[in-house]
Amino acid sequence: MRFIWHGRDTRGHEVTGELDSTSAAMVQAILRRQNITPLTIKPIRHRLRRTRHRISRKDIAVFARQLAAMLNAGVPLVQSFQMIADSSDNPALRDLLLHIRQELTRGTTLFSALRQHPKQFDDLFCYLVQAGEQGGVLETLLDQLATHQEQIESLKASVRKAMYYPLTVLGVALVITCLIMIFVVPQFQALFSSFGADLPLFTRLVVAFSTLISTYWWLIALILATLSTLIIATWHRSAALRTWAEQLSFALPVIGRIRHKAILARFSRTTAILFAAGIPLTDTLAAVAGATGSILYHQAVLEIRDQVATGQSLHQILQQHALFPPLIVQMVTIGEESGSLDAMLNKTADFYEEAVDHTVNGLSSLLEPVIMIVLGLVIGGLVVALYLPVFQLGSVISSH
């Protein structure tokens, strides 16, 4: 453990410092060899502090990679945690690693220390660490775990790219439309009132909508804020709402297929890694259920785990669940019959990851012209509505 000490040197000057040692008696002996008379020696109890910084999955992946590299280089586990913590730029991650290091100095296993922090280290991480400690291959499994985390983050980024790009562009278009309604249309309305003529129906509708937004913008904002708050609160409390939203997302034409394939890739890869590490299939499925990131798949995988515990084969159980397509069932069947389940699942994960990348790239190319058409219709419709009376006035003047 790390101790903070206070003492006097040979000149009688008070000095203080910190030392890493196994006990206070050992620190006292070290100080006396340095001709320092110790007055107080206290262990440093490291506690987690609340910070504004967050620990992302990417931070955990980088940590796993660094720890694997240090263990491969022969650095002791406790010293590895200290070195990684000292080099971290994230205060929250630094505190977490120092807290785990403190637990390790007390004789706690790495698996037990990580289990105390389920928000940062999920069942997958903990089970692999436990298998690595028991089998003496901790650095190898940590390296595989880091690669897996990086693949998962890359897959999530692809899905987010497919979903966020059109939403961002449409959001910008909505903001521009509101600005035109609030600031531009009233200027034209003042001009139209001087014509003394009836406005076209399309223009009247735009002017009426602009007047509504300009007059009651505070009420509209209040209603939207209230609805957003209620939806968010209900979302966190109601599992039925989250399940319904997920079913709706799966039903979307392209986005649903992308999300479905991404979850299947995550399921296949996670199951393959845990099974290859020698984790029992029931424990593997328990960890995989939490790693899917889906309510529907979480429930389905837990049901599969319960059925596997009764002695049924995995491929027979998967056939009974509509969430798992025939491809996974066939690959699992081959893997179970040939004794290479992890290899078959890895190939399945490769297939689905490539399918997601291909679909996302195709979707991005397809959405660009569609979004341009939508923006053209919205902005162009507003321009036509505003200038249509001007064109009519010009035709009336030219006829006279």
C-alpha cells in the first residue's frame, strides 16, 4: 500500500513524503535506513471522487490494451495499475484505477476488484478476467477483450452514423424554417397588406402559420419542453415503452435492418470470445444478455440460458426464437457438431459486421439526394409562397 509519513532528519528538520510498502513497519525501517526519525505513518485510503468526467467504453478498451502490454512486459499487476493511472488524462479513470490498485494491495483478486464497479466493467470483462487469472493467460484475454471493445465501438459508430446524419440535416432544416417563419415572413406580410388584394391560399396558410409561431412561440416551447420531460421520465420508468420503441425501430425499413444485424454481430462475437475462454455456456449467455444492448434480445438470451441449463442444445433453442435468423442457427449447428462453436460464431460476427458497414455506406449514398430533395421542397415551397403574390401583382400591373 501507499503510506504518507512525517518525520525529522538528522538536522532536526521536519520532512514528509509518501512510500509504497507492504506495512507501516516496513516503511519505518526504510526511513531509519535513510537517517529519518519517523513521527507518523498513515496508509493512504484512496476513495472515488465525483467528477464531471465520464469513463467511456473507449477508455476501458485503451486501459485493457495498456494492462495487457504491461503484463506481457513482465510488470507486476499492482505496479501496472499505478503506471496506467499516472499516465491517464481522465481524472475519473485515474481515481478508478487507483481504487482498484488499493484493493489489489489488500490481496483482492482482480476479478473481485473489478466486480465492485459494474458500470465500468460489465460481466463480459469480469468473466474474461476471471478466466485469465485462473488459466494464467490474463494478458492474452485482456488483449482480445480490448480488440472486442474496439470492434463494438466501431460498430456502434457505424449505426450512429446511419441514424444521426439524416436527423442532423433535418434538424438544421427545421431550425432554418423556423427562422424564416419568425423573421422573414412577417416582413413580407407587411408588404402584402399594402397590396389591398386577396392573397393566394398557399401564401395565406404560410402567413397564418408564421403568425401562430411568432405570437405563441413561448407556449409552443413550453408544451414541447413539458412533453419532452414527460417522455424522458416515462422512458426511464416504463420497460413497456422501451420495448415498444425498440420493436418500432426494428420495423423501420433500413435502420431496423442495420440495428438488427449490429446486435447479432455483438451477440455472436461476445459468445465466441467467452466460450473460447472456457466460460460455461450458461455463464456466457448471462454475460451476453447484458452485452447485446437490446431489451428484446436481453430477454431472449436469458430465456435461452434457462433452456440451456436444462440440457437442450443451443441450436435447437435458437430455432424457437424468431429474433435469430437461420444463418446463426446453421452456424451454431455446425459449430456444436464439429466442436468449433467459437470459430463459427466469429465467422458469423464477421459476416454481420461487414453487412452493417456495407448497408451504412449504401444508406449514406442514398440519403444524400433524398435529403436534398426534401430540403428543396421545404425551402422552395416557402420561397414560392412568399413570392407568389409578387408575381400576381406584377401580372395585374402589366395587364393595366
